[in-house]
Amino acid sequence: MYEKYLKRAIDVALCILMTPIIIPVIGVCALFVILEDRGPAFYCGERLGKKGDIFKMFKLRSMKVDAPDIRNSDGTTYNSENDPRMTKVGRILRKTSLDELPQFINVLIGDMSFVGPRPDLPEHVNYYQNDEVRRLDVLPGISGYNQAYFRNNIEWKERIKNDIYYVDNISFKFDVKICMVTIINIIRRKGVYSSRSIQSDGKGMKQNVQADQ
């Protein structure tokens, strides 16, 4: 009952209630992003949605324009406090998680939920094994079980196991708990950056063309 009907209703209701607050904040943040380097305010990257559908996920741009993509050894996005790809404004947005605010638009249009597994890149579906694809049985979230308790400090495969655990135990109480822990961690700025090493390509890093800006 909750997963099928109430969860989506709560998402929409929260979006409507939060719009008068979130829209001005996004607008101010976007202005600072543009003023720093005259580049676009937003980054829109393709992500895996429910049942494997591809959607555009919105974020405030925190990296320099055309920054290279650097990956950890497990294929996840490299994330470091001293990342030279980040702009000065972007560093603040990352630390405060304000760069994620535009995803409330994804929630409003039904691509995402406030709570759920963080969406993978489309190519990651090719690396799911056995029942790992079950993480796509629910809408991806702005925050989730992994983000609340582990943030960026566990391997991708371990995140998938936790996502499946969430899918199997989804409930209103669980979602509220995840939201509360997420808010506490944002205030404490806990686990914002990953402590894991990046993947080597002989030059010390793996680079692609689609940076998660």
C-alpha cells in the first residue's frame, strides 16, 4: 500500500510544500555558479530509473565546464575534497549538498523519489549480476539507505546489496528514518567525500568525457 500509492503521494505533497523555499534557493545558487565562470548553472546527466528507464537527472553544476570524468576502481564517480575539477562555488555546493536540490524537479515529474537507491549510470546495468537488477524495482532517490549511513565510503557492489535490502524493507518508517539520518549527516557534513582510491590508467587516473558536474 505504502510503496504503491502513499509514497508517491507524499513525494508530490512535499514538492508542492517545499517549492516556495527550494526554487529561490536554487535560483540564488545558480546565479553564483554562472557568475564564477559564466558556464551553465545546471548539469543534466543520464541515469537509470525505475525498471531501467533512462532519465535526465538535474544538479547544480559544481565542476568546471568540460571537466574530465574520473572513476574509482569500482567504476563509481571519483569524489574528493581537493578535486581540482571543482569550482569554488561548487565546493561549497558539494559540502552543503545544495547541488542536489534541482532533483526535487525529478521527484515532481516522477523520475525520482525523495528516498530510494541513488541512480546509476545507464552503462552500469550491464554489470548487474543475479538479482542485483532488483534495485531498479523502485524509483531512485535523492537520498537513500546508502547515502544516509555510508555516503561515499563503500564500494559499488556493497551499495547494490544495501539497495536491495531497502527494496525488500521499504516502509514509511524506514523512509522517515533515512531522511532524518541524511539531514543530520548534511549538517555534520559527514561522508561528503570518498576516501577510496581512483582507478589507474597508467597516468594515475581513468578519464572519460562525461564528468558528473
